[in-house]
Amino acid sequence: MRRHLAVLLVLLCRPAHVIAAQWHIGLAVAETRYRGSSQDTSNSHVASGGRPGDATALSVQIGRSWQRYGFALRASYAKPGLAVSGHDVTLTDKTSGDLLEIAPLLVTRVGGIGPSGAVKLEIGPALHLWNFEGDIRDRVGGLGAIAYEWPIAGRFLGSVTLEAALSSSWFDQSDLPPEFERQVTWRYGVGLGLRYRL
């Protein structure tokens, strides 16, 4: 019992700014590209594939770090719409197809560049809520990213992130003609972020 009280006292007596500095909040913008989702197996249609369109995603993230490891919760919004492609031409309808993505991430530092830059690996599940013409499609997938983070000024950090995500097809079978088959939906992207250590 005395040992537990001693540990509790040490934690409570730590300076508040040391404890608070482990938390961060951030904003990011990313250019994303989608592939997969559906494909014509008969080659009888002019549009041989349907998928979410390419989009700019805006994200807010809150997280906590301990030396090498940490966790974060990220929420992102984009409007990929619906893209159909064939014969090297892609048409995108941006009037429908809003996306809300929620991802809890495990974060680990895997290296550094320069005296203060850090290379981090982020990985975790992702929930995709795709609003397709008023019908909410929920898909669970995975998200992985590698980020380079560096101090800008004071408590502000900048970051560049390369990411990839995948999930089952965003279409239901009833959405597609019989000749089409559903495929894994995957995404890649690059983003810029700004984080503030609390």
C-alpha cells in the first residue's frame, strides 16, 4: 500500500507542463487517390470500373506520446464522390459521396532525420462512413502511414505523411450490374500537417 501511495505522490508532484506536453492536437490536409471497389468482368461496358473519386481530405487528430510509443485518434472528412473509368478516361460525380473516416492509431518512432526530426509509423483500424446519395455505407478497414515530423517553433510541429488504407468494396452488390464484381477498395495519399503540443 505504501508503495502505491509513493508512486501516486510522485505522479501528482510532477510539474503540470511535463504531463501536459505529452498530449498533442493537430490538423492535416491530404491529397488521396482511390482504386478498386468494382470492376467489369465481361469487358462489355464502356465504363469498366467504379470507385470513390480522388479527393482532398481534412483531418483533426488528438494523441498522446511516451518517448518512443503513443496513440492517436484521427477523424477525417472528404468528398470523393463517385468515379467511373474506362478507356483511359475517368469521370467523377462530386454531388454525392461524402466520407467520414475515424481511425484509432498506434504510433511508434522508428528513426530520425537530423538533430530533431522524427520518423514515425502509424497503424490501426479505420471506420469509413460513405454517404452515397443519402445511404450511409459503413466499412471497416486498415490504415498505415509513415510520417516525418519536425519542430517548427515553440510547441508547433510540422509533418509530412505518406499513407495507405484498404477496406472491402464500398458498393453493395445490388448497386452494380451483374457483370461487375466487387473488389477491395484501397487508397493512397500524401498529407501535410501541423501539430501543437499541449
